[in-house]
Amino acid sequence: MAIICIIFGERRRLIARPESYQALVQKAWEVFDVYVEGFAIYLTSPTRDEEVELDPSAYAAVSDGCSLRLTEELDSSSDDETDNEQSDDLTIREAELDNPIQPGFWFFVRGYVHGAFEAEPEETIEVDTGRYGGKPAIYLMSPVRLDSASVQVTLSRHWEFSTIYPLAEPVLQNGNRSSVSWQVAADPNGTLNDAATGVECSYLYWEAMTTSDIPASPRVSSEYPFNPQYPDFPRMGRNACVLPFVDFIPYLDRTLTILTLSPAMRTEFMVYWLPKFQGIRDRELNIVFDFVHQAAFEKVARLSVDPQPKTVARIFLLFDGVPKDGIERLSRAELDAIDWPAKIGMDADGMGDEGAFPVLEWGGMHVHGY
């Protein structure tokens, strides 16, 4: 078995030589957790120090001990003068980087994004400022009126509040954690009345943006098995949940029903995320998805409710786009067999107890890993 070294940015990995050039590219997507449409691959063999670009037709020449350096393939047809002229005509409307510290994937040159996509003169470039947890909505479903209930969300250092409703001021705590609190009255029909603002609402709403600092801890650890700065879930392979848009939407609706979201909650969920799902479809990609385990989500966004509910369900969807072909994934039968409440550590029976006081929260994140 031939062993080769693949290199991307500062990362190196020894792997068994894949059978084909395309299999090598797919392995790089998996190992380095990126999806790049075009890799340029440079070969260094054990017998010569000179690095040469590898053409797919010559992949059979890759043998034991070879090193393959992968970079994002750039269009070198334009010279520096043309690039400089373009940069004067391009504007950045928002500064968004999915992973600004990842070498070789995104970088800025004189005010425009270079190497990420092609841009025309006078084109406005829209880029991301980071990942955000979209619309976690907290529902209090007490069977009797609660004259006073306190709800608090405390975030880990990985992210900070960007939007809160009813309006409330986040409080900075020790360890770079921020928290927000509401004091509400809750009616059996689900209506909440916020004591501070007098606002009547159906749920408590918060969003958070990931912080740009590099965490001292690993991206994923026993302390933080889910890190919103670097959300990790199976994007390919035997555990990947992948569906085309036309199948994903009804599958998601059925899954949300199993996870005890009411029709009104499911409608809110779908309406909020549908433009993102459609955007993935319009890029001719399939949708890869997973739900965060409740215990892992609790470590980065602690939810406290008083009086204490009997059951709490926290539904947080991760999703992105992946190529339609060449990606290994779960079969449709395997997807249909998933016990989602058990998979995310949720008590579906407790949520269905009409005489109890349950709390449900839903939210999600477009991971932008591809």
C-alpha cells in the first residue's frame, strides 16, 4: 500500500494513496474540511526535490513517499496591472470571512477578495463576517398561567449576541461569556408578556455571531464538542445526511414534526431558512444537514428557566451545500430510519405530556463549509 502526504495550507496528513485523482480531491475535502471546486495539485517525489504541477492524466505516477501540495486553483490570465485596475472598481459591502485564519482558502488583496471567485469590474462583492446562529426561538408552553417566569441564555466565548427580542441588554460575565435575561408572564395559549418592555410575543428570540478571535482550545474538544466558530458535522461518508432540495424540504418538515414542533413552529422555521435552502439549490448543490446534540449545544448556549420546566427540547440545525455527484452519504432508507429525538438526546415523550411544562427552542446555522 502506497503512503503519500497531502498538504493544504499549514496542515499535513499521511494517507493511503487514493485510487484516482478525483478520489484524492474528495479525500482532501474530507480531511481538510473544505470544498474547493478547483484544486491545483503540486507533486514532490522522493527522488527529486523539484515541485511540479500534477496533471490528472499523470496521477498513476504518484507513488509511495510522494508529497502532494493542494492549493485553490487561481486564474493567472490577468496581470498585476489588470488586477490593480479591478480592485479600484470593486467594493466590499460586508466583510464576511467563513474562516479568516485558514491559510490558502480566502485572502484579501487591496480591497477585493482574491482567489475565492471571479469578479467583474464595478461588481459589488458580498462576503460574510462570520457564522451566526439563526433565530433561536424559545417557546414556553405552560398548561397554566405563569405570572412570572425568568429565562436566561448564557453564551460561551465562541460567540456573542447580535439580535435580541424582546429588547434586552446582554451582560458580560467572567470568562468572556455574555448572557441575556427576560422576565415574562406566560399564558397557556403560548403568549408571553415581557415585564421590562410590555411587549406581547409568541417566543423569545436571540441570534449570535461567532467571535473572530482564535480560540485557545481545539476546534472541537470534550469541553466543547460543538464549537460554533468551527461547526463540525459529517459532510461526506457513511454518516452524511444529504438530500436534494426537492426531497430535503418534506424530509425536514417530517423531522421537525417528530421533534415535536407544532405547525406554527414548523412554518416559522421553514419560512426563516427557506431562502438559504433555495440558494443552495440555485447553486446546483444538494443539502447536507445534521442536528446538534442538546448536551453539546447547552455547553455553548446555556438555557435556564425558572420555574424549572419538566422537559426542554433544543433543536439546532446545521446545513450546507455539497456537490450532487461523487459524495458518499446515507441512503434514503437509512435517513428514514434515523431516530432523531434519540440522536440529539431529546425526550419526545416528555414534550408530549400535556399536563407538564415543556420549553422548546429551535434555531440553526448555515455552515458555509463548501
